Amino acid sequence: QAGTWPVQKRLAERGTATPPVVINAEGRQGQPEIRELAKEALLKFGSTLPKAGTFTRNQEADDLLHANPFAFLMAASLDRGARAETVWEIPWQLGRELGGLDPGSLGIMTPDQLEQILRRLPRKPRFPNQAAKTIVSLAKMVSQQFGGDAKHVWKDKPVASLLESLQRTHGVGPGIAAMTVRILIDEEQYHPRKEQYRQIDIKPDVQVTKVFYRAGLSDRRDKDSCVEAARTLHPEFPAELDWPAWEIGRKYCRESSPNCPECPLVDVCTKVGI
């Protein structure tokens, strides 16, 4: 099978005796050692990625995201259905249109009113109506429950409480909530107790599930299977596998014509379904 030789070579280097990889008709391979190698390669690649950096290709937008906690929460909550660079620039675009980003003012707008504004932006969400509902919902939560200061959504909060608060925002499910918490940790804005890192899952979007399945980390290319795989392989911090898998999915593991030779997982990937 494709990818068997590099994987076997890596196992031999580790001194692990194992029979050749066998991929059955469902694309499932059951070698724990191979999954471990893929996990290690993901973590190694992840260690090369900057922990605090750019979200967009717009320095002013990035500066706002780092300086304004509400802008950060807004962008993270909208991170679905469009390119990340577009979504994360929306708070900056909206702030320019409105003259600022005040949770109290946004919280008293109707979704229809805000939708019309979103549709005028140079960079807009894929689904303006749903995005408007998300922003209004988030603004109400921040203004009514956290005194208008978005930092208090996470400041001194345990992970479980933070995840629950984030998911009270319209359109924010477990995946986006977990991603938001992971980024806050990477940005050194949030410092939960180490044992609470176990509660932070990957965000199993199309890029992550693709990489998990093709690399043999997950038996199936679906969200639940990938979340469970991350919990099993890296229980101390499942979400640590999220960003490197997402980056590989976007840059190397394309749906068609993947760039396997330059992929950081090339020596360990089982290339299931490629």
C-alpha cells in the first residue's frame, strides 16, 4: 500500500517490530505504533508553529484581535463556512463601519439590522444572517453577564465553565468553543490548571478530519471518530493536535493532488483514501 515503506522504516528506527501495515476495505488500519508515530509527527510540526501570531493578512486587523478581547471572541465565534483569513478580519471591518465595537450597542441591535451592515463589508461572512445572530448573541452575553468586558468570559474561569459560556453564543458548538480555548492558551491569555487541558478537544472540521483519516489516526473520516482519536492518543491535551493537523490539511493534504512529498507527515502517513 501507498506509504507503507516510510512508515515501516520509522518503526524500524524505533526498534518496533511490527508486521506490514494492512489497510482493509474500509480504510482502517489497526497499528497502535503507527498512530503513535503520526501523533508524534503532528506534535513535532506543531512545535514549529508560532504560538502567537497572525490571524489575517491585515496587520491592523491582527492588532485589533490581540488588543480587543471582544473582537477576538467575535472572530472565533464566526469561524465557520469561510476562509479563516476572511472571517478573522470581520471584526476590524465591522468596527470601521460602526466606528467601534461596543458590546452594549451591538447587543441591542436586531439580527436583521446587523445583517444589512455585514452585507456592506468588503469582507463578509458566508452566511450574513447567521453571523448577525452570532454577533448579537455574543454581544448580549458579554454586556449582560460579564459587565461589557469580554476578558471576564475567561478570566479565572475553569475550562468547563468557559466552554459552557462560549456555547451559549448562537452558532457556537463544541468544536468552535474548544478551538477558542486552545487559541487563548496559545496566545497566553488564558492559563487553566494543567489537568483541565484534558477537557479541550480538537475542532473536527473538514481539514482536521481529512488529515486524521488519511494519516491513520482515525478509523473513520467523521467528527466523532476524530475527536475520540485525539482524546485517546493525546489525553493530556487533545486540542494540541488540532492546529498542526489543520495547517497540514490546508497547505499539503489537499482534497485532490495532495502535496505528500513536502508534508510533515510524509514518513508516517498511511495515505488512506489517497
